[in-house]
Amino acid sequence: MKLGRILGKVWATAKDPKLNGLKLAILQPVDEADSPIGRELIAVDTIGVREGDLVYWVGGAEATFPFAERQIPSDVTIVGLVDRLDPSRK
Amino acid sequence: MMLGKVTATLVSTVKHQTYAGRKILVVRPMDPDGTLRPGSVVAVDTVGAGEGDVVLVASEGRAAMEILGYDRRVPLRSVIVGIVDSIQSGSKEQA
């Protein structure tokens, strides 16, 4: 999984039916210092994020498994909201 | 598997149920000589790793499913599977 910052949301009416009812967010991958890594991605939001949130997300095949009863056609899925990062003291 | 160093503990209340009750750590990829590389990986700990530890991270969904004991695929791929005691690379050895 990786860290990411939420930049906004995306709405799409015409889409694959398997994406119906899912929220989409604009996600900028970042490192733990909040520095951007690569380009923005469009992610399926399973937790209800807001602009500015720091989240963690999963990519690849695992992004298709957030629901037990069905698979979704996603390659980037947000799986958690970061409350805070406690840095290493060592 | 990837070699890395634990740089932070991630505290998270709102999350997918797969992550409930699990310790989540931030790991920086590391070369065998100890040089930290750019990018951070968020990984679930299964071996009692802590901040500052050098660890092994497996990033593969089916491996994660097997290790965490799920009988179906879950939206989780990065798992800390070992704490490194020492590394020997070429003629150099470091604790």
C-alpha cells in the first residue's frame, strides 16, 4: 500500500455498471514527508474521503477486492484514512 | 520481498475492515548498504516490528491473504514478514 493526498473528486455518469454507486477521488501519491510521487491517480473511495485528507491506498489486483460479494473494475482503491504518522525516534 | 526501514507508525481510525486491529507501519525502501530510497510503503506488521527496525516487506496480494489467514482475496498487499538481524553484501557486513 502507499500514502496519498486527496486533491478532489470526480463524477462520471456514463461508466461501467460495475462502478455504479462508487465514489471516485483524485489522489496524489506522496511519501511520508508529503512530497508528491508521480502523477495524480483516480481512485475508488471506500471510506468517504474529503479534499485534503491523507489516506493509504492499494493498487493492482488487490484494488478489485474491497467487497466480499463482488469484484470492482478498479486499479487504485483507497482503504484507510491516516489520523497521524508517528515518526521513528531511532 | 523488499528490504526496508520502518520510519513511522501509521495511526488510522477509519479504514477498511481488513485493516481493523492491525499494526500499520510506514517503511522506506533500503539498499543492502543502508541507503534509504525515495518512496514510502504502508505495510501491515505480522512479526512485531517497530520503528527503526530493518524489515522484509512482501507486496503481493495472495501472500498477504495467506499470511493474514483470509480465505478470500482482500484489498491488502504489503505485509512485513521479517525483521532483519544482519546483512552481508559483498565484503561489507552491517548489523
